[in-house]
Amino acid sequence: MPTAASLVDLENLRTDVDARVEEHLDALAQEVAAIGAPATALTDQAAVLLHGGKRLRAAFCYWSYRAHGGAATGPERDAVVRAGAALELFQAAALLHDDVMDASDTRRGEPTAHRAFEARHADAGWAGSAERFGTAAAILLGDLCLVACQREIAAAVADLPADRSSAARALFDAMQTEVVVGQYLDVLVQAEPWGLDPAADEERARGVLRAKSARYSVERPLVLGAVLAGTSAAGVEAVSHAGLPLGEAFQLRDDVLGVFGDPSVTGKPAGDDLREGKRTVLVARTLAAAGSADHDLVVARLGDPGLDDTAVERLRGVIAGSGALDGVEALIDTLADGALDALAAARLDEPGRGVLLDLARAAVDRAA
């Protein structure tokens, strides 16, 4: 099966999206420097985060556009590439804010932005709290990336027919609202009582991942590509119907990797989601099935930043032993199979149809 990386490289997509992101960051750096030269530390850090990455959101958007009859060359293709860049800039904003809220130390094998700014403060011996400085700088950088993504999507659709332009902007705006609301729901579920009603816990966890990640990671990019191609309402509905379960499977895979992933591949420490105390479907199912001693152990240690490798391995054993891991893997398969069936049944053109099906499989069957 083709890898996600090889699929994103098709038709020069990764190179073109990367070039557009870099052009935007270069222009933004000049604008920032004109306001205050020291603030270019923000755009330097944005470049670190935006370098590399899977570019799956841009790929789902582009190949949906191609599968709905979009041309491989010309101004409309350029608009879709710019829309992909806007999606990548928006994802950067979401990651920056998410890392602050989760107090994450690493992202893609590098220090998270708030840790990098914290270290900058400490190394320079500046006044005040290094931690607060790092947090403030990362939040502001996230805001700057939000401004950037709005500018990029506006430029992307500026020369399209008015109906496509307005529909694409409305879709992009709705996506941003969904993610912000999803982030709040995630914060809320971390604060509310947990472990008393496992069925309700799982439903809340799935609600969070749909709003926070599933829609903007897969469904919205797929729909955006269809809209940019000028497809019918029925075509948009068909791809949306496939996108949401696929997005949920994509995020559930992230949740599994957050506990059982290989740090050398994921770029995050082993079991980091356990230290951060993420209340996921995997955890909800563990608490529903574990015996009383194991249940109490998970409740007591989940969210403990001091978990060492031995404690992480013990919690992993509880999760696997409860059947939760196998159950979530089965749920991923069910959601992905339904999404693939929906994509296969949709009226899509080649080569877009085949690439989308391969992308869907690669997005779920991955190690990072």
C-alpha cells in the first residue's frame, strides 16, 4: 500500500504547498520586522513548526478537488494549493494552542513553542517568569498563525466564481469555530468528573474528538476540495458522509499512538498522553472494563506528569489487559471501513478517487 508521504508527493503537491507556506511566512516575517524586529522570533518559531509535517489536510483537500473534476493545472489548481496552505497554517495555530493547554514538552521531536520561548527567556536571564513568558509567546504565535490562515484562504478564493468563493469561506470559518469549541469541550471534559459513568465518558470523549479534530483533519478538507471544484450539493454531502467517520478513525489512531506509539517515530515521549491525563475513548473503555484495583490505579495515575517508564508500562498493561486497546482498534476498523465504502460508492473521477481511497487507508494505518 502507498505511504501517506508518497501520496502527498503526487502531482508535486507537497512541494507546492510548502512553497506557498514559506512565501507566506517570509512576507509575514517582513511585516513583523517592520513593526518590531525582536518579534521575528515569532515567525522563526512558526517556521520550525511548519517545516515538514504530514500535509494530510492539504492532500485531502487537493485530491477531493481532483476527484470532483478539478484540473491538474491552471488558476483553480493554484487556488486549491493555497487553500491547502491555509489549512496547514490553521493546523499550526491549533497545535500551538493545544500544546499550551496540554503543557506538552515536545512536538515532532522538537521542543514545543512555549518551551522554546521559555528556554529563550531563561538563557537570556530576562526578568519575570520564564514559564509565563513562554506561554504568552506561544499563545500570541498561535493567534498570528490564525491571522495568517485567514489571509491565505481569502487570497486563495479571491478570483474564483462568487458562489464558490463565499461557500469556501463559510466552510473555512465554520471549521475554525468547530475547533475552538472542540478545544473548550476538551478542557471541560478534563475538569468534569470522570470514571463514574463509562458509557457517558466514552460519548463525551468521542464528541470532543469529532469537534476538535475529526472535522478539521479530514471532513472539512474533503468538503473544501469538493466546493472548490464546484461540485453539486449531493457531491458535497457524499464526501462529508465519508469524511466524518474517517476523521474520527484518524483521531482514534492518534489516541492509540499517544499511549502505545514508538517515540522515535511519533516524536513524543512514550506514554505522553498518560502523563497529560488525556481523557480518551481508550481510557474510558479501560475504566469500564478494568477490575477495581486496575480501575483505581488508572484513576490515581492518569495525568501524573511524574510517570516514569515503569509506571507508563504498567498502565499500558492495564489498558491492553482490559481489552480497551483491542476494542478501540476494532472501532477504528469499523469507522474506516464505513468511510472507505462511502468513498467507493461516491461519484468520483480518477485519478482522484483512487488517491483518496489510498489516503484514507494511509491516514488510519500509520505509526505516527
